[in-house]
Amino acid sequence: MQIERFVFNSFSTNCYVVYSDGEAVIVDPGADAQAVLDFLAQHHLRPVAIINTHGHCDHILGNAWLKAKTGAPLCIHEADAPYLDDPNLHLGPQVRMDVPPVQADRLLRDGDEIQVGSKHLQVIHTPGHTPGGISLYGEGILLSGDTLFRSSVGRWDFPGSDEQALRQSLKRLTELSPETKVYPGHGFSTTLARELLENPFLNSL
């Protein structure tokens, strides 16, 4: 499984293309992402899903555009599905982001698998930043959304956030192999081993 990172919008949101055997999933399209389409075409990849790690505006801004361009089904955890068309939840108006409403094609739950070529990503429900936040785990990699960052964690002061739920989610992630490479929703990649040593939020669990 291979990963390509793109950075979009004023919040420097990471969008990832995860691909294997000619198939790809697009995670957190934070813009109308022509660069993503160009990458898919260049590498002859067929997009099989668009996945949101959670429903905040900076991670879903390009959903409608990318879905129209690719025809790929949109996937989000069932608890965050209401964020897709509710500005009071996705917070777009507060940061001047005009998010086109769109409906999910697949509602995810903990333990679900998303096939990418001969590989798969496992859905880990990691609430706290939002009720339906997820991380995606597969083959030594973790796409952690806004749950876990390099040296930090997601905020818990938004509508629907829950500090205790976030702590439980982080604790669950620490049970993965320390060699796991972490690709967060913002900022640079890291490893779980590094975060266990240096991230003060994990040290305090």
C-alpha cells in the first residue's frame, strides 16, 4: 500500500491518496482537488472511495466536487453523517468555507474494512474530536484524522467534542504496534513510537 499526501485550504489540511494494485481511496478532500485527479490519471488509478475521517468543513470541502468528478462513493462514520449538510456542525460559516451539501453513500462503523486493490484499511472509531471521528489502519500505517498529531492531539472544544472520549480513543491507538507510521489530518507524519515517547498527551493517559 502506498500513500501520496496533498495539502489543501487555509487550515493546511492533509488529503491522502492511498493506493494499491491500480485502485485508490481519497481521504479528506479539503478542496476541489484537481491535483488529486491528475495524480490518479498519471498513475492509472481507479478511485474506489472517498473517505472522511470526520465531518469538519476543512476535511469535507471537496466532497461534492470530487464525487461528481470520479463517481466514487462517499464514506463517513454514521455518527458524523449529519455534518455533511449541517453548517452548524461542520462549522463552514464560522471560517468562511462554503461547503456544498452532499449525502454519504456508505456509513462506516468500527471494524469495517475498505478494500483497496488486494489490501484493505480497517476503520477504527476514534471519537472525541467529533462523535464519528475515525482512523484508518492497514499494513503498518495509520491515518489518524484529527485524533492524533505529531506532538499533539485534536481539539475537544467544538460542538460534539468530548475530552474523555478522545482520551479513550488515544489509548486505543497506543495499543497498535509502535512501528506504525502515523499520517495525521494536519502536519507531518510521525510514528507511534515517537508519539509514545514525546507526545505529552499520550504520556498523560
